[in-house]
Amino acid sequence: MLRLENLTCGYGETQVVRSLSFNVKEGEVLSFIGPNGAGKTSTLLCLMGLVLCKEGSIFYNEKNITSLPSEQRIKEGISLVPEGRRIFPDLSIFENLMVGGHTLSKDKCLKNISKGYDYFPILKQRKNQLAGSLSGGEQQMLAMARALMVNPRLLLVDEISLGLMPKIVDECYEVLKALKGQGLGIILVEQNTEKAIEMADHIVVLEAGNAIWKGSSEMAEKEDVIQKLLI
Amino acid sequence: MLYLELFIQGIVQGSLYGLMTLGLTLVYGLLRILHVAHAGLFTLGGYIGVLVTNQTGSFGLALITAMVTVGVMGMGVYKFAYEPLLKRPPFVILIASIALFIASEEIFRIIFGPYGLSYENPPLKGQVEIFGGMKIKVGEIIVIGFSLAMLSSLAWLSKYTRTGMAWRATVSDPDIAQAFGVNKNKVRYLNFFMASALTATAGVFVALLNNLVEPTMGSVPSYKGLAIIVLGGLGNIRGTLIASLLLGVVESYGTIYLGKILDRDAIAFGLLIIVLMIRPKGILGEK
Ligand SMILES: Nc1ncnc2c1ncn2[C@@H]1O[C@H](COP(=O)(O)OP(=O)(O)OP(=O)(O)O)[C@@H](O)[C@H]1O
Ligand SMILES: [Mg+2]
């Protein structure tokens, strides 16, 4: 469903990711691993239309979306759970979700909000609370529920486990597994390599903006790639 | 009695400050721009108020015309002066804004003449008596009532409409709001429209209460507006309103009791200095 061809992206004059290519199919998880500053977040933001794509192309269901604005990409079914959660702290949970569904009609929004509450019941209990007053775990759930508002077909997930208790991380991953089961394609950026490999069908290892290894997760385990490459 | 009268005068002045400076805070909150040229839009509002009232005899129509025209002008200022400079360091935009403001004073002078204009037939000039023989001008009551109505409808819009939510989301994280399909440019235009329409009403009312508009009407507001938004805590809407009212009231008492030693503006900046010594980020500023 998603195909990157020689994507080069960056900020201003600098390139932070060079000539990156990969595919993601429906129901597949692609894990993106690499050290700090490798360019993982930048790649996701570029897919979302928030970071400039300098060269190469992005195809989504065979349609070239390389220069579409974010608004159109959302409508095509791509959605982001950003690094650091980045919920809107001065808005209530309900309002955060409404903004998540900004491109939808109001009825559709309300319907999807109640779906989100089914995934994360705690959000329903606190729906009128300001998002900034939630715990880290709750904020992460909100960030996921917000991304799901648009019924995405491709979900971009950036470091959801960062700074969270293991129990909550597991809860978030349960939801991701369920979504994969529903046929969503997922691109997962994760520092926790164990989790990343466990979830993944395919893996791309990124270092300083270059893909230094690509393959299936079985290959990765067999070759013990992660240990070799990252240490 | 004097106490109460001064208090009411202070609230009237504070409401005008509020209408005038809320827009500065809206612009700062969204784009981190110190929008000095806002004071030029304030003066423009005053001129339109007087001219349209004199032409048509309808103050209401004048108020609405001022809001719409100045609102659109404000969007133009964003589009042609600020947007091209957004990638530059902030002081570049500040300088552009100051230049624009100074130019606007000269343009008013050229178009409308140096001596100012007055209402031929000043509207709303009656007085009403409230408790104990105290008198208050109808215009002043309208200022207070209008400000309240304006601010509460804005608060309602931003709280309950989807556009309001999108606007608040963009203020807090523009990129992520955009990632969910909020059109950043629409939010900015809306923001400048609202900000400018508000300051236009302040201009109209100041011109009404003084029965005068002149080219330099915006010069005091240009710097006092900055003092107020710093006092409230930069970018903080509630803080701006509190600071406006506080300043109005303090100036009102101050000119009577300290008037011999300090003039009105000195009192305003004195208050600013004192508050900033106690709360460096302003009344409601974040730490
Ligand atoms: N807004 C920005 N402007 C300029 N350079 C940036 C910006 N954001 C990130 N960079 C640079 O781009 C490079 C890649 O950063 P990116 O955040 O994509 O890495 P990452 O792999 O997600 O790292 P981490 O594991 O720390 O999240 C880094 O060198 C970073 O300094
Ligand atoms: Mg990152």
C-alpha cells in the first residue's frame, strides 16, 4: 500500500535521510530502528507531509502523494502517533479527539470518538479533563485514539513506549496488534528493539540517514543483526 | 462616591484596553509576532467609525463597517507583510511592523488631514444616573456591555465550535494540528481577522468617547499595548484581559492620587515594573 522510492528529506539545506526505499503492505508492520538522530522521526513526518521531501517519491496505493498537503494525506488514510505524544495540553480529551477528526463530519467524529473510548475506556471516564493533566500513559492512549479518529489504513507510530510503565506499553501494543489484525499497515519506530522485532514483519535499520540493513524479522533474529549493527 | 466613580472609569478604560490588546495577544500566541502595526489598525477603526457615522448617521453600521474593513486589512497585513518574513529571525518582523505602523500614521495624515476628525452629530451622548446621583455616559455603558458581549461570544466560539477547537489546537502545536488536516493558513487569517476587528471596535469607541480621531491616536496604544500583554503574560488571553482591567483601574485612581508626580503612562509602566519584579513572566505567564 505504501512504497517509498529513493526518498531524501531534510530541513532547510540539510538532508537528514538519504535515498530511502521500502514497501509496506496491508496488515504488515514495518519496524524502523536506529540510534538517536538517525532520521526515523523525520521520515515519518515526511510521510505525513510535515517535513520537506527533497528527492524521490512516495506512492500510496499506487498514487503519487509526494507533494500532497497533509490534509489530503489524512483523507487518503494515513495518520500519525507522533513522537513525544504531542497531545494538545490545553484541550480536553474530547476536544483533542475532535481535532483528530477535523477532516470528518461531526456525526462521523462522534461515532469514531466512541470507538476510541472502546479501545481506551479510561479516556471516556476523563473525557472532559484537560489533556495536559493526564499521566504519560493516558496521554499516549489519547495520542493513539486521536490518530485512529480518521479510520486510517496506514498508521505511523513513533516511540510509543518511551517513558511508560511496561503494563501500559503492553496495553498499547495489544491495540496495535488488533489494528494489524484488521488489515492496517503500520510503520513502527521503537527504541525497544525486542518489542520492535516481535511486532514486525519487516525491519529497516537506519543510521545517520542511511538504511544500513533491510529484511524480514526472522532474518533479523537469525543474523542477530540488531546486536551486530547497533553496538 | 469618588471611589466608585473612579472605579467605573477604570473599568471603561480597561475594557477599551482589552478590546485593543486582545488582538496583540492572539497574534503573539499564534505566531510569536509583536504586532506593533495593530495600533495603526486601531486608528483606522476610529476613522471609519467617524466617517461612516457622519455619512450615514448610523453608529451601528459604522461599527460593523469598521470591524469588517479593518478585519480584512489585518489579514492583508499578515499576507503581505508578515507571511513573507516568517522564516526570518523575529526582530525582522518586529521592524517591519514598526515601519508599517509609522507609515500608517503618515498615511492617515495625508488622507484625512493633520487635525483629526470629529462626529458632526455625536451619537450616544446622553448620561444616565445610577445609584446616588452618580452619572455615567451612555457611551461608557455601551463600551462595557459591548466588550462583555464580544468577549463572551468569542469565548463561546473558541470553546464550542470545531473551528474554535482547531484554532486552539493550532496555537498549542501548529504542526500536529496540521497533521490532522487543520489548514494552518485559514487559522492564521481568521486569527488576524478577529484580532483586527476587535481593535477596530476599540478605535471606534475611543473616537466616540473623545469625540476625536487623529493620525497619532495609535501612538500611545502602540507601546502601552505591549506593556499590557507583557503584564498579562505573553500570549495569555485571560492574563491580557486581567492586565487591561487592572491597568485601567490603577490609572484611573493613579491620575487622581498620583497625578501631580506621575503622568498616566508613567503609572502604567510603574505598574508593569512592579508586577514584573514579583512575577517575571507576568500575571498569568507560564513558568
Ligand atoms: N526541526 C529540525 N530542524 C533541523 N534539523 C532537525 C530538526 N529535527 C530534527 N533535526 C535533525 O535531523 C536529524 C534526524 O532527527 P530525527 O528526529 O529524525 O531522528 P530520530 O531517528 O527520530 O532520533 P530519536 O531516536 O532521537 O528520536 C538529527 O540530526 C536532528 O538533529
Ligand atoms: Mg525520533
